Amino acid sequence: MKTLILKGHVVFTPTSKNFEIHENSYLIVEDGVVKGIFKKLPEQYKNQEVKDFTDKLIIPGFVDLHLHAPQYVNRGLGMDKELLPWLETYTFPEESKFRDINYAKRVYKKLIEDLWKYGTTSAVIFSSVHKDSTKLLMDLFINSGMRAYIGKVNMDRNVPDELKEDTEKSLEDTEEIILEYKDKSPLVKPIITPRFVPTCSEKLMQGLGELALKYNIPVQSHLNENVSEVKWVSELHPDFPNYASVYDRYNLFGQTKTVMAHCIYNTDEEIDLMAKNQVYAAHSVHSNFNLSSGIMPVRKFLERNVPVGLGSDISGGHTLSIPQVMVAAIQASKMKWLESDKKLMPLTIAEAFYLATKGGGSFFGKVGSFEEGYDLDCLIIDDSTINNSDIRELSVEERVQRFIYLGDDRNIIERYVKGEKIDRPQ
Ligand code: GUN
Ligand code: FE
């Protein structure tokens, strides 16, 4: 058995209600799984090495529930357009470059290094339509030691010719990746990825739903992101009552574990269906601002027990920093409350932290918390450059707040995934 003992201020959110804080305590991990948190080191561990981070913060690693790996080099570009013209102008031309595996390698190595840098230890990722680049991304992730679901994008209509897939070939390539990667790594897994309804024929969605059920593979896509997109879906599928019902009809909506990005314009029926099928919403607030998409009423989803996590949505979103996404999610929820509905109470900081850790982490299993039985994915935070302790002592909870709002990668001194220290990916 491999034992890891970390000492420091242990901070996590077992529920969204409050932080649980154990000041200068011992976090004990066996074979990558949390055994317990103790104020005094239990007798049986007396002879074990303790990694001593006294007075530093130990928090769960961040979870990014939605991002597009091949859009990495477009971060911060083209933020003056709405979703559909942005896809045509910036995104599809960039994604078509990933036919070239050497280009993919240069970008994906940098992306993985950046995720590591920002403390994202788990991510749910769209690659491009290209099979070989997708496999490369999965292999690079496996080498990194970080956790991910990675999906080859499927699309066979309404996209430029160089990205348009033959329906049968799209399904064959997807099945090949599933067979090759479903048991290859405990931390990096395939996920079925119809881009969104407008780019997927019914035949393609039918086939993808069958693959999801056949191999019990999770699903990711986009839902109700932008007014023009929602209108387009209703024109393409006039016989369906709403956008979500199209995915649902093809077994792509919670029949296996599913995450849908955005969910800004969900009807009450669609929110109820997400609750019933336990479909996750990936709240990708930076992207929703940048592409003028709107503000997701996140409180409505939480009240109805829809599982929710946060997404950077690179490159609709401009940064991989999940703390920055947390800040924006809190700010957006305040504007929603103030400007449109006084019943939708703003997110608290503990709620935002929960969404960024245990909320999104539950998509991966027992991830994102330090309760007994959870996989130990954590960050060690040295906030001495930002906490001004020489002027005024902050409480541990205040230090966490300060780190979320003002911290950056320079404050993250170590990262662990399933009990293993993760070094900067090469
Ligand atoms: N909808 C379909 N494709 C995309 C994408 O790449 N980014 C975002 N934000 N929405 C999408
Ligand atoms: Fe997206």
C-alpha cells in the first residue's frame, strides 16, 4: 500500500453550503484515496514521511467540464462576434488544421501544460473531427497523469467541406477510438461528442446513441447557447418540442452519463428532463459573455437538482483559469438577480467553489472533495504574495477567497492527481 500524508490547512466543500476547513491538519491518503483528516497524526502513521505544508492551503484540484482543445491558439481572438459567425470565421478554419498531426502535437502539448499550470486536474474536452489528432491528445494526457474525458467531434452537416464527415466513417472512427481507449487508462477516457444538433444528421445521432449504449460511454454536447442557434434547431427539427428532446430521442441525453454546455435558454421542461436524466450542465460563463450568448440562470438548475459544473469553453472563453471562471460565475449570477429576476439568488463563494470542484468532479466519480473514499486530486497553495499577513491576518476562508479572486498559477506550488504528484508536462 502506498501512503501519502499532506499537512496544511485542508479546505473543501462537501456540500455547496459551506467550506469545511481543517487548520494545519494531516490529510491521509492510501493508494490515491482519502482515508481521513486528523488534527494529530494517528499512531499508526508515526513512522511515515509527512509532506509538510504547514500554513499553506490544500484545496481540491479544479475541474473544467467543457473546453475545446483545438481552439487553444484562438484564445482571446474574434471576441467581437456571436456564436454562429464566430464558428464560421474563427473556429472551423482553426479546427481544420488538426488534420496535420504535427500541428496538433504543438498545440496540445501547450494546452496540457497550461491546464497543469492553472491547477485544472480534470477536464472534459472536445478535440476536432480528426481521429489521429484525437488519439494523440489522449496519449499526451495519459502521459501527463491528469484526468480527462476526451471526445472526437462528430459532424456531418452544415459545416465547411474540409470538416464535414461521411456519416458512416464518423461512426467507424468513433468506435475505433472507443475500443482502443476505453480500458487503456484509468484516468483518461473517451466520450461521445456530437458537436451540436445543427451539425449532426439524425442518422449520425442515432448511430452515436447506439455506440454510447453499446459500450456505456458518456456523452458531451452543446445545448441552448445562443438565440440564433436555438431558432435554427427548431427550424431543422420542427417536429420536436424543444432542443433537448432531439438529443433525448437519440439516447444522447442522460441514457449514459451526459454533460451539456451552456443551457442558457432551457425551457422548464428541458430543465426538468435534465434533472430526471441527471444530465450535467457545464456553466461556461466567460464564453457566454464573449459571444453575447446570455446569462445562464444557474440558480434554477441548482434548485431543481440538476448537476452543474464550470467550463472554460476555450476559446469561446478566453482563459483556462477556473478560479477566474468562478469569479465571473458569481458576478453573472449577481447581474441576473439584479437585472432580471429577484428570485434567482446570486451564487455564494462556497457554491462557486463547489461547482468548480465537487460539482464538476462528480462527473468523474468520487473526485473534487476530501471526504473519505474520494480520489485525492489536490493543489497546494502558497498565497504569501497576496494575503498581506504582515498587515492584517486573514482567516483561512478569507485566504481562499483572496486566492480565488486574485491568485494565479504562481501561487500553486504542487499538484496531485489520485495521490500522485504531477510534474510540469514535457
Ligand atoms: N456550439 C457548437 N460548437 C461550438 C463551439 O465550438 N463553441 C461554443 N461555445 N459553442 C459551440
Ligand atoms: Fe463549447
